Amino acid sequence: MTGTAPTPERPVARIGRMDADESAEWLECLDDVALRHGDDQVRKLLETLRNRASSRGIRPASPLGTPYVNTIPVQQQPEYPGDGAIERRIRSLVRWNAMAMVVRANREHQGIGGHISTYASAATLLEVGFNHFFHARTEDHPGDFVYFQGHASPGIYARAFLEGRLDHDALKRFRREATEGPGLSSYPHPWLMPGFWQFPTVSMGLGPIMAVYQARFLRYLKHRGIVDTSRSRVWVLIGDGEMDEPESVAPLSLAAREKLGNLTFIVSCNLQRLDGPVRGNGKIIQELEALFRGAGWNVIKVIWGSDWDALLAADDQGRLVERMNETVDGQYQKYTVETGAYIRDHFFGKSPELQALVEDLSDKQLERLNRGGHDPNKVYAAYRAAVDCQDVPTVVLAKTIKGYGLGEGEGRNITHQQKKLDEQALLSFRTRFDVPLNDDQVAEAPFFRPEEGSAELSYLRDRRQALGGFIPARVEQAPTLKIPTLESFGSLLSGSGERTASTTMSFGRMLSMLLKNEDVGRRIVPIIPDEARTFGLETLFARYGIYAPGGQQYEPVDAEKHIHYREASDGQVLEEGITEAGAMSSFIAAGTAYSCLATPMIPFYLFYSMFGFQRVGDLIWAAADARAKGFLLGCTAGRTTLNGEGLQHQDGHSQLVATTVPTLQAYDPAYAYEVAVIVQDGLRRMYQDGETRLYYLTLYNESYEMPAMPEGAAQGVLEGMYLLNSVDAGDDQPPLRPQLFGSGTILQEVLRAQQLLAEQYGISSDVWSVTSYGRLRREARAAQRHNRLTANGKPQRSYLEAALEGRRGPFVAATDYLSLVPDQIAPWVPGRYVTLGTEGFGRSDTQAGLREHFEVNAGHVTFAALSALAAEEQFDGRRLQQARKELGIDPEKIDPAIA
């Protein structure tokens, strides 16, 4: 292979102490190797030199950084394929309408917010993509996936306005979604605009990590033969400040390791965060270059626009590149707002050679030396190179100006918060971008769209037609699946007999049945973050394989065993390693495939319950916003069932946090049949009936006998509670009858308490299995609201109220979670209500020890019932004191909430 002919590269200064001739000789040798042997040989040569230096104890200079200039030399730029003049007019109109939308909204509604400066920075980056790269989904193309920078949403709406997808009234309703009919959401929110946005991205860092795992999931679908996604590309538009988020950085090595050449990051490096410089005393582009190169990415820097090409070509001493390298970002930001005279004195005034470079340029020309991210030719060259790079992911680091074109706000620290422009600023904006409005019109900041048939609208629509249609766009309809009947899980419904099982084990059996099902088996996506053996799911490895795009290139240490660790390019299991955030991102990719690809997939994400909502609550919220579907399984759940792991591993709050997600149905099942009923109903609702919802089930590792499902219990399981067991202790009973509520494994303690009440104290009681306090509350609250708002209508009665009708209590609820979980239904409980929960930090001990510590064992449930009866004067107070001793209740024990 031969390399490309040497091009006249930017001159460099002498190499160290070597004279110019010797320096040139070294460079000529390098050029000669490239010409005769190719680029790969140059890489091998440089690697050999680095190794030789290392063997001599010489620490090589960092191979991760390159000079502060464009990666693609001007000689290698492809010809721009579009009409630059028309595209500039379109870009200017989008800029104007985006600005006008925010300015008008804040004129009419003080403080409603919105952001102008982010889109002003990224307009060129976006428009080059819209006109030449971002492909929509069609019948023969699965489409590109574009993760738009959340704060740039006004620009996306403004473009949709020119396309004819949004009208004047829609733009007037920017950030007005609750009181004036359907409006435009502040940021990309699929829940609020289900036909428009695909991905919620404004929570910093979530867009990048979701996009990386989306790109990997596209390869997963292709390798498994489900969808040919080979033509799809994932584009991520983000700001340099967002790269400080750990979620932005965490997935970079995965992308390189799995050679995700279908992934491109575009980082708008405007050098500013919300409050000030990203790296005032450093250089964020250089830092990001090292970060991405170190992770194995292809890095393309787009720093300087075409105005700089002649200056760089004339820099025969390398002084300009040297000055570019040494200037820090805070100073570059200063140059943005200063005059040409200041730039001449402070940037070029460093040496006579630099002064000579610009002696023929006016101060006004110096002010207008453009940055690469605002130059369509430079941006197109970078995107073209990114698309052509198929073996690794690419990042384009594009230098821009925050608030580009916004007059006094341009490049200043306050620009992110800028919501308004005065009349003079509007006039300047109009003039700078040649918006066809007269002075009188400008003051009103009107929306402007050219007449139908204009060159601008025709060009814009033709370009989108060539790329398959408009984006962003979301498909709401998806094919339905044939879901197995509840009866097909008969072994889970009939009980375990004398054998014991945990709910985690029971779910594992159900998952195995689903994977074997001919209708949905291939659609199942098991997602596990390196805890499959903890959950008893390692049998999935050998049978279904762990997805690895390159297959298994080694012999596993357990190869001789029936259950061995098997990786395969068509593996079905996503074994994510120790990354809950990454696993959740895979869940979102799978859970939204029905809308993004019209291909319903069924994700089951199993995780340590403590590290679910606590770790990735923001991503779970994003999944709901994205209208994802699927099942979240919090395994080894509860605060007392994982007895040896201690404070950091014991979950006592996820059932409470789960209630905060509107589309999430949270269940805490105790028995195998409850798990089967909930999962089967969820599959039917989401994938057969088309409902948009998520499910969260807490699963436990404690084993006990699993009973058969009682007659007629299925509906109660789904509604949130049902009567499980009644014990009559004799004829001489108080008029009040304790009603005992239990969930998950604590239901076993409640059942034991029922026996204690009957056998030791002669008191009858009823035990209810409460599978979902959250569902009971939502439904009761909805009925309450209906009755409040429709006073003359027929009153509604909730399931909870109907189930407890005629039962006076007292009521005692025990849970392995905070008592706030059962407290949710207190307003609708028709009697004295006592809740027992696991308040405080977890700790290590036996299950019995932990339940005594947290006061949720059978003794405490029994005593709570007796105390409630005594408070109602239905149990002798002196007998209560004796019962306290009999049940081992220590009134002096420290409150576990503060222990």
C-alpha cells in the first residue's frame, strides 16, 4: 500500500536544537515513508521510535495531543456539495426564528425562560447535518439517531417551522404547554411531544451515554438478525461543558472497544459553561482530544475557519501555531468580545513575525476571523471524514462562539441566561444575518417564513427529501406481539409444594419460559450488570450467549461445564459489567425500539435493587420521558433479606422512589404466582394493547414455600392487594378484627404474626397481600379527584375503599421498606392504621436479627396489632404489658431510624 502524496503541510519551527536543514531532513524522511509504504507503516515507525525511547529511559511526549489546528488540512478538504448561499439564508432564518421564539415568549410571560445562545453556537453544526447527513427513517433505511443538544431546542423548532411542520401558533406556544393547548416543550421531551422528539437529552450527560449504548444496540439487533441497521448512524450533539459529566465520559471506552464506527460525537466547543469558561486556564479542545484519543476514538478538530487558511500557510516559522498552542481558553473568550485593535496588539503582537502576518488586514477583518465550527466547509469535511471512518467511533471537536450573533451577549459569561434582546440588538442581528425585515417589523420580532415556492423552502425540503424526510420525528404506532397466556406459566401458579424458592428464582423460571416462547422469545433482551450469578441466572450464558460483537476469542475457564461463560456475536444477553448507568442506557435503547425502529423489543433489566433507583434514577426518569417500555427488576431487594451485605447494599427506599415516576407500575410481590400475574399482564398491556408504561418489581433472595394461587386472586394482585388468609380464633372476639398487610418477604412475618395473635392471644385476624401501595394510592387519589371535581356526578369508589369496606380494623402494615411506603394509603384506610418499616441505615446481621432491629418481625407486627386494639379499648392494657415481655419487645431499644 502506498500513502498519499506529501502535501505542503503547515511549516514548523526547528526541532529543538537541530538546525533547519536537519529538522527538514527528518520531516522529509517521514513524508517519504508515507509515500512509499503507506500510513500504517508510518504508525509502526512512530511506535518503534516510542519503544526505543522508552528502552533508553526517555519518557516520550504524549501521543494524545496534536497542535491547536484543524485535523484536516485545507488541501484535503472535499468540495462542499451544497449551495452555500442558499444554505446561509436558510441558516439565518432559522437563527432569527429561534431567537424570536424565546424573545417573544419572555416579553409576554416574564421569566418563562428559554435559551438562545446554545443554538446560536451550534447552528452551522446542525444545518450541515440536516442538509447533508442526518438520514430519516424510511422503508429501506432504518434511519439515523440524532441526540440533539437539549438547550438548542428553539433552533430545532425554528427549522421545523420553515419545513412547514410547525405553524406560527405553535411557535407562540413555546414553553406554554399547560394552559393554551398543545405547546412546544422547553427541551426534547418525547412524553410531551410524542410525534416529534425521540430522545430526552437536556439532563446533562444522559444524551451521550444513551447514544453510545444506542449505537451498540443497533449492532446487537443486526448481529442477531432482527433488523439490518448497518446504514444507521448515531449522532450526538453536545457542548464542551457537558463533557464534565461522568456519564458523558464513562461509555467512551465501550464505544472504542466494540468498534462502533456508526457513532459520531459533535462537541460544540464554545469554551463556555452556564456561568463562565469551561477551562479558563486551560484548553478544553486539547483536553478532550487527549480524552477521546486515549479511549481509542478517531478525533477530528475543527478549530479555525477558512479565514485562517492563508495566515497558516504563510506561517513559515511556525509562530502562529505556537501562539495558538499557548493561548488559553479564557483569553480566546476575551478575544471574542474585543476589538480588532486589541486582537492585533495582544494576540499577534507577541512577535514581529506574527505582526507581519496580519499587517495587510484591517481591524474589522481581525474581528471577523472565523472559528471552524461556524464554517460550513470545515464542518462538512469533518462530518464526511467521520462517516468514512467505519472501524472506530469519531468525535468532531468544533470550536464555536457561544451566543454567536447575539450582539452584546456574544461570547460573554452572561450569554447562557440571555432571554431578551433590545431593539438595537434585534436590528444588529437582522443586519448581520440579512433577514428580510424592515426596521419597523424588527421591533416586533416576528416569525418569518418565505413564500411557498421560494428557493429557500424548495432547497430545504429537497435536501430533506433526499435524506428520507424530516427529523426529529417519532413513530407512535408499532407492530403488536402475541403474548403468552397466564395459563402458560402454570408451574408458577400451582405452587412449589414442599420445595422452597425465592421470588428471584421464580422470575428466573418465568424468564426461561419466555425465552423459549416462539412468539416473543427472540424479542427478549436480558440485561444484567455483572450480577447474573448473584441472581441465579448464569444458566442464560451457555444457552443464549452473551453478546460480544467479535465473538469469543478465548477458551473460557469453565468450558467443560454445562453452564459455562459463552460470548457470541449473536448472543442475546447483554452482560454489561459493573455499570448500572450503561445497563439502564441499554434498557432505554431496547425499550424504545418499538418507536425508533418499529421493532418491539422486551427488555428485562435485573439489578441489585439498592443500585437501581439510587444510582440511576435520572436515567429511569429519562426512560419514562422517552416512552420506553419494559421491566425493571430490583433483585436481592429489601433492607433485611440480604443479611450479610450491610448498609451500602440494603434497599429500603426504591419502592418509595419508584412512585415518583408517573408511567412506572411498581410492585412488591411475595409469591411466584404474583410475579407471573404481574409480568404477564405487563407484557399484554405494553406489547399487545400498546400501552406506554414501565414495570418495576422487587425480587428477593429469601426462599420459602410458594403456595398455589388462590381462586380469583389475579385481579387483586394487579390492583394492589387481596385477602390472602383469615384465621378465626374462637367465639369470644372483640368487635374489632385486626387487618394485617404484608408485602414481599415480610408477608411471611405477617402470617406468623397472625398465628401468634390466634394461638397466644385468641384474636382473629385477616392477612392481605399488598403487591403495590403505589398503585392503590394512584387509583384512590384519582377517584378522590373525580369526586371533588364532579360534585353532581356519580361518586367513584376506589378498589382500596371497596376492598376494605365494612372492615373497621385496626390495620397494621409491615414492609421491608420505609414506612412511608404503606403510609401512602393512610387517607383511605377506614380505621386506626399502624405502619412498620425499615427506617434508618442498613447493617449486617442475620435476617432474624435485622428484622428485630428494624422492628418488622412477627413479634413487632403482633404487638402493633395488640397495641392498636388496646388503644381502641379492645385489649386489656395490663395484658399488653405482659405481651410486650412475651414477644421480646424492648421499649428502651434505640430507634432504628437514628441508630
